[in-house]
Amino acid sequence: MNHQLLFPLAATILLITGCATQSAKQAPDQPPATSATESPIRPSPQIGQGASTDLVFNTLAGEIAAQRGDSNLAFDYAYKAALESRSAQAAERATGLGLQANRPQQALQAANLWVEIAPASLKAHQIAAILYTRLKELPSAIQHLQQVVRIADAEGQAGYLQAAAIVEKSASHDEALAIMQQLVPSDSTDPDALYALALTANQAKQIQLAGEYVDRALRSNPKATNALVLKAHILITSGKKESGLDFLANAVAQSPENLLLRSAYARTLVEFNEADKALKQYQALHRQKPDNPDTLYALSILSMQLEKLDQAKTYLKQLVEKHQRLNEAYFYLGVIAEEEKNLDAALDWYSRVEGERQADAQVRIAKMLADRGNLNQARETLQRLRVEQSQYQIKFFMIEAELLREDGQYAVANEVYTKALEQFVDDTDLLYARGLNAADMDRVDILEQDLRKILATQPDHVDALNALGYTLADKTDRLEEAKGYIERALAMKPDNPAILDSMGWVEFRMGNLPSALTHLEKAAALNPDSEIAAHLGEVLWGLGEKDRAREVWRAANEREPGNKFIPPVMQRLGVDH
């Protein structure tokens, strides 16, 4: 289970390079960014009036070399310019060029010059600490980390969290923990320092130690939000989910005004599919801060999940009124309208969607057009999307073919799949989809060709094994071969209802009715699908249990009125409806 919502280290520590502005007592939302192999350095330094000819030449030559992509030569010139100018900006530029040239020793040389020129520069100490850590020169790394802590704290930033970010990005998790243990005094009562230690211990999978550090942090500051959340996270990852959730619930009850804490609790409840409880927490957040768009969005999604569509619409329309998260609001208002069979409204909402959601909205429009009998217009929409959003071409090909399949146009769907495969040769999803479509065309040759092509490179592709085995069992007399494929699939997924259904069907075709019944009853218990029910009923009929067969078919028809599997079986067997 991914516990990203519980502020793990990567989501809690501040940016290593750049202007961090958050308080040490507040867990920031963004992960640390720049690594020591990237250039966090400003553009070229300006040359002041009265600069020597050598300084002008070295500065300009360095920039020309950098523009030409020669980072090694650029560093050499830039470092000379920094030595002569004694400019912090020039030293920073040289450090960055050393990093770009992948010359850590030279970059460190420039970083040390930078620190010498600007000893109060947080960024200079950060880069120096990164480089010393990566070069395994830990005493020097710790000296710079101490300066990072001192300067960052003086600037109102999270010093120990910045130090933790540096060592996490520059060393293994175990090494990072060892460095932080040297950086933080063993008898420290500083809650921020202990919290940073707990984070690094947690990253190193030292869960018990992380728990000890976070408990010490909470003894120093019982209401520290970040430590409370981490404590819950540690409990949950230790297999004590209920204890972790209860801990957060109690913390929220004791500090109901703490929005960050309540928000963390709400997100954790969402992660564990506790939708009802999460909704209540987000409602409380909404009462405390009514204009927060993220809260409104969470409320709308949870309300939809709980089938409270009127509530969801209210929240989404509030987002629209506030001009916040507009594309998401439009999209989900379209989804709700579609669910409510208000197709004109759904089309209107979907047509407004732009940005990342636009492709999904247009696909929804295409499906609605097809449902309304405008299949050609739906296809035109998808074909246009293939041009406008070419990164999703395969998806649009697949949807167009599926709409054709739903309309019974299997041959035309085959043409769409084939056209796609001419462009995306050997794409597994396209091959598999064309193979299944070929089965509906009674073209076992195409199905075999496509599924064997998949299995040639992916011999354990469970779906391909199952589909090939089932089709051979259903449409040919190659039953032993079919059973072999299905057995391989079932060995990998013994409780998969589709594969159990295939095994039941091949056993039936081979005349092994008791074995067929065993597999099909297990499949039906796992998934009351109408196709499985059709097979189960036919086996029961063959065993003489005709009343039970009729009951299986009747129940399936009630669950899925108009399904295409049971009526043909009953007609073939001469069974009255």
C-alpha cells in the first residue's frame, strides 16, 4: 500500500536548492527537487565596469563554451573568472558548470570558493554538502550540513529537514540515517531534529527506531502536526492500521482547528477506502475553510463514490463559480449528467473540458454519439483526436474499434485494429484486442496468429493463454491443446473466474462433466457473469439437473437482461423461457 498521503520523507523535506519558504513546523507539500547533477545555477554573471581583460575574456569564453555545449571548457574558464572576480555569482556559475560537466571534484572546488566568498549562502552550503556526501567525505559534509541547519533555521526555514533532504538524495538510506545521527546530538530534544531523524529512519526501514525518534519529538512538542502524521504512518506500516487511524482520529479530536492534521487524516481515510468517514472530515474542513478548492474537489469525488450525486453537483458547481479546477469540474459534471441520462447536459459539460481531461471528455462524447446512433460522427471524433493528441493514438484506435464491436461490425473493427498495427507493430494490447475480435468473426486463424505472436515474446501472458485455450476449446476439436494453454494460465491465476470458466468449458467439451461442474461452480461463485452462467447451465443440463439449470439461467437473465449468452444456449437445447 502506498502511504504517500501520510507525508513520507520525499513529500516532507524542503527543496535542497531554490528558495524554500515554509516554516520548519509545517510539512511542505512538494518533494525535494534539484539533485547535484542538475544545474540550479543562475545565468552568466555580469561583468562589472573596470574588469580586467583576463576577467572579461574568461567570463565570455566560458559562456560561449557553455552555449556550444562544452561544459568542461566552460567550467575551466568560469572557474578562472570566479577566482579573479571573487564574485559569489561567478563562483555559483562555475559550480553549476562543474556539475553539468560531471566533474564533482572541480564542482566542489568551485563550491568551496563560493562558500569562502559568501559564507552565509544557504545554497552554497547545500551544494557543498551534497558533493561531500557523494564523495564520501563525511566530516566535511557534516560541517556544511550544520551550516545548512543554522542558516535555514535563521531564515525561518526547516533546517534539519533540508539536511535530511540532502543526505537522502546523496547517499543510501542507511548512510543517510548514519549521517543524520551524527548531525543531531544524541540527547537532542529539538522536535524538528528528532522528526527529521524519524523520517530518515523510516526511509531506512528502521521502523522501531523511527517510532522511538517520533515519540521523542512528540514528547517535546505533543501537537507537532508532522510528527503526529508520521507516528500514524509508522503504526500503519507496522501492520497496525486501525491503531494508526485511531491515533490520527484522536489527534484531530484534540486539535480540531488544525487544518493540516485533519486534511492528513481525511486523505488517509480515502487511501483506505473509508469513504464515509473521509467525507465527514472533508465536510468539517469545508466548514472551517469554505473557499478551499481542493476540499471542494475531494467532497465532490467522495460524494460521487457514495452515489450522492446531488451533493457532488453542488460542490462541483461551486468550483465552477469560483473558477477553480474548472476542467475537472466540467468533466465530472458531465459524468453525473450522463449517469442521470441527461445526455444533452452531459455533452455540454464535456464540450467545455480542456487540458489533460480533454481527451477523456472527447472519448465520452464519442461513446455518447455512438449510443445515440451517430457512430460515424463518433468515429470522426476519435479520428480527429488521433491527430490532435497523437500520444494517445493507440487508445483512440482501441475505442473506435470497440464502438464498432458494440455495433456488431466486427469486420470493420478488424480493419481499424489492422490499421493501428501497421503503425504500432507488435503492440500487445492491439494484438490481443484484434485476436478477441477475430474470435467473434469466427476467424480462428487471425486469433491464433495474434495471440501466438504475443506468447512468442511473453510466454506467461495469462490473458493470451486463456483466450487462445478457450477459443480452441469452443471453436475447434483441438481440445488437448486447448486444455494445455488453459492449465498454464490457471496455474498462474488459480482463482481467476474467467480462467476457471475456460477450464470448465474445455472439460465439458471433452466429456468430463463432473470436473466441468466443479470449475464452473467455483467461477460462478467468484463472478455471477452471464457467460459463466450459460456454461454452468449447459453442464447442469447435461448432467440431468434441468431444474437447477433453468434456475441458473433465470437468475442470470434477471441480473443481466438482454445478455447475448443465455438465450442462444436455451434455444439450442430447446428450453422454454
